[in-house]
Amino acid sequence: MSDEELAEQAEKGEPEKGRWSQVEQLLAVVADRVARLEYVLISVNTEHKSKLPPVPEPIRRPGAKPVKAPQKMTDAQANTLFQLINGGAA
């Protein structure tokens, strides 16, 4: 790769489009598990559940699509769900 291509790839930050060796794959698994252990350790030692840290995202791997953010529920969806829960669909 040329210097320009490397710089462009570094800015885009899309590791899922590149190739990783088995060592890099294993290192990503270890990093993900350490991050998860750290999250669990902080979670069990936090008194107020409102102060919990965000759940760590796994490192993106080649061939894997980026994680999509969960969709927000619209007011119409919330009203429909409320009616279903309260027996409105019977």
C-alpha cells in the first residue's frame, strides 16, 4: 500500500475490511474479555446502578459489520405496546 492509502485506511478506521492473522484474532478476543471482566468488576462494586459504565463494545474484526445502535421507540410504537400489554389487542 502507498503512504496515501495507509493514511486513508487509518482515518477510516475500518478493520473489518482488512485481513488479520490468527494472532491478531486471538489478541482481539483477549482484549474483549479483559474489557468485559473490567466492566463486570466495576458493576458488582458499584452501589448505585445509575453510575454503571457503558457495556464495552467488542473490537471490530474483519468480515464483521459495525454494531448498529438500537432504534429508539417512537410515541406511536410506545402507545401500541402499552395497549398490547394492557389487553387492548384482544
